[in-house]
Amino acid sequence: MNFLFPFFKWVGDTRLSKVINDSNWLFPAIEAVHIVALALLFGAVLVLNLRLLGVMLRNMSIQRLARELAPWTLCSLIVILTSGALLFTAEAVKSFYSEPFKIKIVLLAVAIVFHYTFGRKVALMGEGRIAPFFSKATAIAGIGLWLSVGFAGRAIGFF
């Protein structure tokens, strides 16, 4: 992965990186937006997956809930990716050496792909058209992936 270092170094040397790093409040403000968006995303994902598990909102169809939560999920994901890119810009070289960062990026990619492919397909198929085992396994995997992204992100500050 050393071939990526010049890119990380270049990002860390950009004007945007310098602006964020020279400000006393910009990095914490971006991080706050990032965390709020993560909470919104995880809340939407959690509600949908708990419905797939049959734990809550049993009177609402899974398809309807998935459609209603989709804009919240997408908008919060866009904010997360944008604010995350800004945070990365401020700490690009540090991120290069951070194992939790590498793990988070991989988990984030897997969680996004899982949510918008398999997870979405299962949610939109609805009850009765998919075996309960697959519905529950999908929900547990979705919750586990997004929790893992959050924990890996939190670990960046500690390791």
C-alpha cells in the first residue's frame, strides 16, 4: 500500500488541509456534523433492520418503511462521506498510518454495498417472499456492519 503514500501526502499538503488545520474550530465543527450524520444514518438503518427482525413497527410493511427511510439514509450518507472527506483531508498522512482508518474504509465500503444491494433487495421484497432466516440474517449483518464502521471510526482517535 506504500504506492498510495504520495496521494495521501498530496492531500495533506492541499490548501484545504491547511485551512482546516489552521482553524481552531473548523475540524471540531466538521467532526460534529460527521457524528450527527452518522447517528441519523445508524438510526435509519437500525429502525429498518429491527423491523426486518420483527422487533418493532410490525404494523408497517417493510417495503413502506424502507421507502420512507431511504431519503434519510441517502442524505445522511452523503453528509457522512462529504464530512469524512474533509476530515481525511485534514489528517491524510496520519490516516495513511492508521490501521483503524484502513479498517473503517473497508467496512464502510462493504456496509454501503451491502445496504444498497442485498439489504435493500431483502427489505423491498417484503414479508412472505423471503425466508425469515434470510431476513433476520440480513438485518443482523446490516446492524453489525454499520456498528463496526462506527467503532472503527472511533478507534481512529485512540490508535
